Amino acid sequence: MSFWWAVLGILGMAVITLITRSFFMLPKNEIPMPDWAKNGLRYAPLAALAAVIVPEIVLTQGQLISTWQDARIYATLAGTAYFFWKRGILGTIICGTAVMLTLRIGLGW
């Protein structure tokens, strides 16, 4: 690939990025959305988080975990239990991390 093709590619990607990210700022009035779409968008952050976190918990090297001696399972359960008990995000993170480190360092899981 020549230098000019690389420059053209970078400029093209920059223009496309600029257009797609500024698309919602161009109209003067708010774009009307149906209620079902607004309700669906409320769950988008949770769905994105689940799509990132769940594979990290249940997969190892692209395969489902095959043993119960995996610290991630117990850390997830402890963090979830703490969240439903106290409803605090920081405590949930600390609880899950403490269980994970205890099992990984203490038991060598």
C-alpha cells in the first residue's frame, strides 16, 4: 500500500467518524422516537455490560469452564449477594475482588 492510499484511508475514516458521531447534533429539533424505542434504549447499557462481563466469567480460552474450582464463579456469586443485600456498587466490587483474590492467592485457583 502506498503512502497516499494510507492517507486517503485515514481521511476517509475520519470523515465517516465525524459524520456518524455528529448525526444527532445536526437537526435543530429533537428527533421523535416511538415509546417502545425509548423503553428499549433504557436497557442498552445493561445489555452491553452483560455482553462484555458474562463471557469473562463463564469462558476460559473460548471454552466453557469445566470445573467448580474457578474463583470467578464464587467472586461473582459473592458480589451479586452483596449487591442485593446492601445495594452498593463499591461494596460489590470490593466483595467480589476480595473473594477472587482470596481464592486465587490463598487456594491457588
